[in-house]
Amino acid sequence: MNMNITPDLSVTIGRLTLKNPVMTASGTFGYGDEYAEFIDLNSIGAIVVKGLSLTPKAGNPPPRIIETPSGMLNAIGLQNIGIDAFVREKLPFLKTIKTPVIVNFFGDSIEEYVQAAERLSGVSGIHALEMNISCPNKQAGWSIFGTDPDVTFNVVSEVRKATDMTLIVKLSPNVTDISLMARAAEAAGADALSVINTLTGMAVDIRTRRPKLANITGGLSGPAIRPVAVRMVWECYRAVRIPIIGMGGITTAEDAIEFILAGASAVAVGTGNFISPVTAATVAEGIGAFMKDEGIGSITEIKGGIQC
């Protein structure tokens, strides 16, 4: 075991090369500039910005976030400033840093997904796209994009025709068999998968006998969901050949390595950013330290290395 090696943390996602496998999860890192005073944005592999739509959205009414044991429920409702305002107001700052920028986007119809992808493609400063087909706190009917493999195939296929950028598809855990969704996205032309989005949950105030979230249900995230997320990454890894970005309750380097052993090529820190704004950077640093201690030369050496 060579303890003097300099570990190679670089990973490839589609046509995108990252210096280390740690990203930020969409919806937990704003548009990047909000965290600039707390963290060296050049210390992480990629910044994934808050989900964007064709036009601005106000999101759901409050209360929209509540704490739960080892996690949180959110029902933000995809509030965002819209693609045009992002390109005009937020992207200029992101272009001043070296870290690649991945833009998460969504639509309320296949046509809106296609239009959003077309608007974002080729824009200087945007390095890859992440399709959100899996938000658990939108109104009923929207979730079919991420829970029906035929619909998933159709929407990803149409977006694939609309862009030649690296296309990542974010999958929902709220399905019976996530490997079916993974295969559908891969067959439709996805370059990579984000696994997983939040689990649908609910909390009730026993005094008022009312739901604690105005939206009634929301997305459960944080360490409480990590075992589920690791299992789903493992299932997807066995089902597809494209890279997987694992996420769900990562707060330490050990958490991230667990995902990588299960088959993830990269990881994303989400709720951990709320606990400490430097979490993504400390996770990246910790992965490097672990590899050096273990004499691991490249992060790819341990991907999918779980022994069952």
C-alpha cells in the first residue's frame, strides 16, 4: 500500500470532467453566489444550481420546510427566477469561477422541457444540464414524468433531440423499481443519472390536527434517507452503464464513499449544505484523505467495489 501517492479524484460524467466527484445538489445551494462567502467554490467538482423553468415561479405557500428526525421535509414547489433572469443576473458571477456549472431544469409538459433545454444549450458558462423529472411536491399529475418508464423515455428522448450538452436525468425514488426508470432514461439518451431525489413524506401537528406543511406533503431529505439512496444507487448501477451521481443524506466523506462503493461515479451534497455551508468542500477533502490512507490511486478504483 503506497501512502505517498497523490490520489486522482477526477471523474468523467458524459463529456464533462470534474476535478473531484463532489457536487452540490440542486435546490440546496441556491444559484451558487449565496455560498461564495462561506466556501471556496473552486474546491468542489461541480455546482448544480436551483431548478429553473421557462418563466419565474413563486412556489408553494409557507410553511414550506420543517425538521424531522435526522432530516427535513420541504415543499418549496420549485420556486425560481426563470431561465432568462438566471442567464442575465446569476451566470456572470458563475463564469468567474473555474468549477463547472450544471443547470437543473424542469417543465410542466414535454414541450416545456424541450424549450427549456433549447434555451439553455450553448449558453457560455453552462457546462451540463440536469433534467428534474422527479419533484415530489408539485401538484398531482406532474410526477408521471418520473414514475412511468414510457413517459420517462418519451420526455428524455425529446430533450435529447434538443441538446447536445451532457444530459443528466434526476430520478424519483417514489417508484416500485427504480432500475426500470434508469433503463428508460439510458435508452432515451441520458448521459448520466442523479439518484435519488427526495422521498415523499408528511408530518402532522397533533395539537391542531393539521399537516405541518401548507402543501400537506413534501420531500424528505437528509441522513434519514441515506440507506434507501445507497440501495437505489446500487440497483441502478447493476441496471445501466452510464454514470450515476449518488445523493441522499451525504454529510461526511464516509457517506460519499459508501455511495461510490455502491456504484456512483460522483456524489452530490444536499441537506448537508444547510447544516454547514462548507460540507461539500470538507467531503471532497475527506475523500482525498481516505484514498491516501488506503493507498488508492484513483477514485475509479473503488467505484462499484462493494462485495456482496
